[in-house]
Amino acid sequence: MALAAGGRKRKAPRRAAAPGRRLRRQRAVAPGAEGKARPAAGWHRNEEVSSDSEAESPAAGGRRRREETAPAAEEEEVEETPQEKKLRLAKLYLEQLRQHEEEKAEEEAFAEDLIGDRLKEDVLEQKGRLQRLVAKDVQPPDLASIRVLRGHQLPITCLVISPDDKFIFSAAKDGSIIKWEVESGKRLCVVPGGKKGTEEQQVGHTAHILCMAISSDSKYLATGDRNKLIMIWEAATCKHLYKFTGHRDAVSGLSFQKGTHQLYSASHDRSVKVWNVAENAYIETLFGHQDIITGLDSLSRECCVTSGGRDGTVRVWKIPEESQLVFYGHQGSIDCIQLINEEHMVSGADDGSIALWGLTKKKPLALVRQAHGTHGSQSLQQPYWISAVAALRNSDLVATGSHSASVRLWKCGEGFRKLEPLFDIPLVGFVNSLKFSVAGDFLVAGLGQEHRLGRWWRIKEAKNSICIISLKQRAGTADSS
């Protein structure tokens, strides 16, 4: 109510509420000293005040009218109903589920591809057809980065690398065995050799060690010497376990069948013997070579391959069938051999040649004569003997050693029908043993002043040592182990 000028009461007209808006609550007012209306004291303490209940200025009224004429859709976005909110959250949840399922499906497809590729590789590996093409990406090493480990007094004759690439075991003509840590180069264990005639008191060897092998689970180490003995060691501690006797001449080759504790041994007595190391048992003896056996190797199949010295043959022994395949190709004494995969192998001879073989052909698939060149006067030139060969398993990379002051790396052509030289790594002395790491990132060479099987020459400037050679690959390529 407002007071009329003459004191008569007059009812103020009621203003209609704007459509869609709340009616403003009528404020209680009291007459002031000058007769003007003002809010009653204390009203604001008990009421919730919204922006709608304030007095409107002309500008505010214009703004309000513009808001009232705004599109209805805009008001709906701002003022979301509970049902609309539930619907929006449900749609968002369904979209997140869809994205998660798509990502999961992609991951499963990727995993299936990886498993499929791995299964294909396993099948090819079992069939002996797996050939990872890594040779083209291997670069010559930095010579300053070659690490030299010394500990043997006489020429190194053989070495092996543990399956996890962490340790190297080496042996020499002094009868000693050393276990090295690859990363630090430290000697973790040394088994000294004994003097001739002290066999009863000596735990280890008392003659030249010519060969060694390690089981694929790194449990057993086997070593063979000129005294016809095979010693079995615990690889982790170098503890002597037992010895095998039975060969009638020097033991020149040893290899464990991959994934088992079955051991194959070869000897200058021209025989191959089969042993079960875990049970400390002899199984059988196989005959066939017409000259001393100089090297032996095996993989997963129950068979092994041997090089037969001057009988000029490479032989594949099928143990269950008690049969053998005979291969001809070298003209000199075949001194070393190694399997590349289940169907292919590489060998080297003292006529300077290296050969690639496939089990389906009795002749070499590829043969390189004078692979390390020749030495001597023009009238008496002789090829450098091939004293060691190594192959990176299931790949196209091969290494050969001689006394030509270098190790040479080779690339096997497709189908193992060609050998192409890649580069030389300078190393002085007889390269008596070569091994690639499982991952293929380094090569280990065992050097000596003399050949492992004899004393035909002596290179005085050579050091009896182990050389670890890092193999770098071109940028953007991965290791192919």
C-alpha cells in the first residue's frame, strides 16, 4: 500500500508477472520521515534474495527482455532436467565402452599377428628354412672398442658363450678353464690345468683341452682333451661333477642337443659317442669316418654333424636311425664345422676354402676357395688355413678365422647359394675359435700363437687372448636373435 497525498488510502495496481518467471514476493515497507517508502528493518535476514527480487533499472529491464526473447533451446541447454542428464551420461558411457572394445580388439589383433609371426618362425626354424637377413645391416666395428681378455698361458683352443650372453667359458693348451663375465671382463672362475702325470691328484685337465660345450639351460659345461677324457662341470660354479671315459684318442668335438642334456662327442679315434649327462650315462657309439674327426655341432634335432679331417667328408649322423649322410666338396683337411640352422651348415678346410651345405645336396651349395688369401713366396704360395667358422643361428651372417691376421665376415645369399665377403676385423694370431652371441650383438674370438690341433707355425707377436668384438647395426634396424 502507498499513502495518497490527501491521506486517503489507494490500492496500487498489481503488475502482471512475466510469463515463465516466478512472481516476486511483496516486500513490507514502512513510511519514512519524508513519506517515502523503504524496506522494513530486518527483512533481508530471513529471506533468500535472488536477482529477480532486485529493483530494476531501465538497463536491467532491457537486458531482462532480451533474455526472455532468447531461443528456447538455449534455456534448455542451461537448465538440464534430471532425465536429460541421465540420458547424456548413458550415451557417454556407451561411447566409452565402444572405444574400449575397439582398442581391445586392436590389441588382440596385434597380439595374434605377433603370435602368428612367431609360430611361422618356429615352423621355419624346425624345417631349417629360417634365414633372418641381418648381414646387410652389420657395420665394421670400431677397432678401439675391441676388448681383449688375457688369462691363459698357452694358446686358446675353444670357447663357448652362455645362452643368456652373460658369460664366456674358454679353455687352452695349458689345460686351464676360465669363466668370464661379458659385461665387466672379470674372471669369475679359474680351473687351472695340471702337469702330465698328476691325473690322480688333479681335479681338472692335465692335457690340451680341444673342445667344450654348454647345455641350453646353462646347467652343464663339458670339456674334452688330448688325454681321451670328457669332464663334466657345473656351469654356475665351475664345480667338477664327473668324467666320461671311453674314447681311445683325443676328444676333438663336443655339443649338447638343444633343449636336452644329451651330449655328442667326437674323437680322433674316428667315432662319435652319445651320452646322457644328467644321468651320468653312456648311450652308444657310431662309426663311419675314415680319418680323425676334427669338429662337431648339433641343434634341436636328434642328430649331429661332423668334419672328418683328411677323409674329405662332412657327415650328418641320424642318431635314432643309426644312419649317416656323407657330403664331399673340400680338397684338403676339413678342420671346422658349424650348423647355421637345421638344414644348412658351414665348414672350413686347410686348403683355404669355406663351403655352405644343404642337407638335400651332397655337394656344397656355395664354395669359396682361398677365402683368406695366400701367403709365401710366389713359387710356394699356400692358402691360409681356415681354422674356425661361426654362424649366427638362423641368419645369413657367417664369420671365418685363420692366421691371416684377420677375422672375415660373410653374407650368405638367398637360399645359401652364395657367399659374399663383408669386411675384415684385424686380429693377430691363429683364430682357433669363433662364436656369435645369441642376440648377434657381439662376436668372440679365441686367439693363440699356434693352431689348436698342432704346432705347424708359431706367430710370436700374437697374444694368447679372448677378443670381444661388438657388432653394430645400421640405425633403424633391430637385432635379429
